[in-house]
Amino acid sequence: MAGGQSTRLWPLSDKNLIPVMGKPLIRHQLEGLAKFGFQDIIVVGNQPVVDFLAGSGLASKAGPCYTHIIKQSSQLTGMAGAILSAQKIYESKYKERSLYIVIANDFFESKLQSDMLSAWQTNKGDAYIAAYQVKAYRPQGYLLLEGDRIKNIVEKPDPDKMPSKWANLGLYIYRQPPLLFAELKKEQAKDVKTDDVYERAMSNLMPTQNFQKVEYPRESVILKYPWHLLDVMELFLENIKQTNIDKTVQVSPKATIKGNVMIEKGVKILEGAVVSGPAYIGPNTIIANNALVRSSAIGADCEIGFGTEIARSYVGDKCRLHTNYIGDSVLEGNNDFGAGAVTANFRFDEGNIFSVVKGEKIDTQRTKLGAIIGRGAKVGVNASLMPGVKINALLVIKPGSIQNQDLKS
């Protein structure tokens, strides 16, 4: 499931195509499935995803996988519409096979995939849902349980009416997909103005189908808002278990590399620079004199100039920095920061940082959050960006200015 318009992700581009550690996220998902032995994959995507996969060679073969690419119909919206978009291919090529549903912008440790497949192999249930226990209420689907069997799913209940603290994640397995297709069509035909068609269809099946819970010990990372890209990056950095430096990398004897880092070909790390893991440095990037990179992912062909500090941040390809502080921030790519420009990432009252998304004020649940910078935007010398500020693609921030609110035009 790789559809949607990524409107909540502004000022960033399509959530499925953002590169992390050298690969678009949709490619990470496909290659992850291939490693688990999947041989047939149906991708239901929006137009950018369809175009990317068609042009990348992944539309036919991804290792051992055969991948079908389907554009989600504008008449079939949401999760239910995405699944129904795949019905024709399923019935023509894979009839009577189990269906494993993965939401492309949900990320988790690979062990959950193993646990889902192991549960399916036991043959105890008709369907399986990955779930985790919430620490605090969030507006999502919650499971009514009888042991490990799921009796009902309630979408976005009032906090005092939660059937349990078990919330569903974006992984599902169905042994009899035609039953799901039929219920989805029934629910879509109803004149109900809510977006829980998929959850209602599942609930209709639960009295007669044995839905089993598969536990996950932590919350998944969902790329819904732009600051969530930092969570996705952190999950990928956690998977760097040892230092891996390409043989073409040039490291000054007076530079310092510590912790688990991955450094790609053609990188230069100059005198006095420090790279502190977990960290990723993309191909042909320069980490200049006295620069500090820690717990961050830097893309390809970047220039991290003299005296720049980058902490817990995502920096896309072809960014150019000089004597800057970039903290807990996202630079989508091809961004320039003039000397002395900085991102503030902390409120002096130590409160959570809020962000306005589509007219709604959202608690980011972060006490540290810098700027979110769209592709191609430039920041002039000595400019200051306040915590959580979002800057549209291609815009220019005036030298010496203080930017304390989102800038769209």
C-alpha cells in the first residue's frame, strides 16, 4: 500500500520516495520483502510511485520478486480502496493464496516480519494482525481481545472507551482474501461519512473468522508528518551494527570516527572533523575541517563546511553548509545554508514543540525539533530558524532574518 498524496508531509515530497541511506523508502520496503522470500508483490501506489518503479527496473524484478504496479483509482480511496485496487490482479494470478498486506510508510524491526510469518505457518488463525501496547492514547484502531483472539477492532474510540491498550500496526495476513474483498465492497456501498471502511470490514469478519494478534514490543514508526522522517532515520541508523567504511574514503589522520558508522565511496573527511555514530555519510560528500556530525544521516554530494555541527538530523543529497548549527532538523536536498545560519531546536520553557498541519495545531511530542526545509530552499547568512519552522521548497530566507513561523510563499 503506497498510495496517498503526502499532503501532511509538507514541505517534503512524496513519503514513499524520500531517500534514506541512499535508497528511496519504497525500495527499502521491496528489498526487505525479497529477503524474507516473497516472490510475488503487488504495489498499489500513487502516480509518483508508479512512475518511479516503472523507471527503476523494479516493476518487473526485484531480486527474486515479481512486482505488479497498480495506480490507485481516484474512485477507490483510503486503505479499503488500495486493497480493492489489487483485487483484479489477485483474482487473475494468485487466487486461493494468502494475502500479506504491508503499509509502505510504516516501519518496524525486521523481527516483526518473522513473527508474522511464523504465526501464519502455525495455521492456527484465519487472519493475523500485528499489534502493540500503547503507553498513552492516540487516535487509531484498538483491539478487543479474548486471549490472543481478536473479537473486534474499534477505530479512534474516546480515550475512556478503549477496548484495550492494544493498537493495530500496518501488517495483516489473510488466508481467505475473497472474504475481505466482499466485506470491503459492502462497507464502501454504505452511506457512512467516516474513513474506517477497512476497520469496519475487518470487524464484520471477526465473529466467524479467527483473527490472531501478533505482538510487537515497541511502537512502529509511521511517516505521517514531516518530523517523523527523523524517527525513520533513527530506526535505519540503529541497524548499523558495525563500522563500514568504503576503501575509497579519504580520512585525515587528524579526523575522528567513533561508534557505528557507514561511509560510502568517495567521501573525504578532513583535519579536525568528527563523525560520531550511529551515522551515515553518502557518496562523494565532504566533511570539512572541524565539522561535527553525530547521530545523523548525510546524503550524497554534500559539502559539510568548516565548523558546521549536524546533530540528530537528516540532510539530503547536494546540500551545502558552512559554519552552521543543524539540530534535529530535516533538509530535504539541494539546500544551501550561508555562513552563521542556524536552526534553533529547543524552547526555553522546555515544552513540546507544536506544528500547524493543514490548519490543525499538532503536538509533535518532541521537546527538540529544528527546521523542516523543502527541496531547493536556501537560507541566507546569519539567519535564524526557530523550533519547528517549516520552509517551502525553492524559497530563499533573507540574510540576518529571524523566521518564527512556517513559510509557504
